[in-house]
Amino acid sequence: MLVDVVVQERPVDVGVAEPEQLISYRLGQPPFADWLDRIGPDQAAEFARATADAIRPVMQPYQPVVVFLAGRTAA
């Protein structure tokens, strides 16, 4: 059993600051794999370029909120 448990939620800088980085990260997620295979590499690259261009004006560094849990075991 854990005691003296502390939980914090805070954004973490994961180094994703450019639209191309964010698009690459998101399209690298498993749910997109089949769809990207179906449309092929040329269309996938065009989609990634167009999407990066679309978010460029509003893009802020991606900082996902992470839950940190700390505690110790009871004596």
C-alpha cells in the first residue's frame, strides 16, 4: 500500500514545437497506420504537408498534460 501519495498534473515539454513534428507524431499513432497504407506514401506525404500548413498559424508547442504520482510504501 502506498502512503503519503502526491499526485500532480502538469504539462511536459516533449520537444514538439514545429507543425511537421506534431503531424509526424500524430500520424505515427497506430490508429492511422491502415489509413496511411491505403492512401499510399505520396498522398500521405501530401496530407502531412497540407495539415502542417493548416496548423502553422496557430501552432503552439505541444505540451501534453502528464499525471505524476509519487508515494512510498507503508513501514
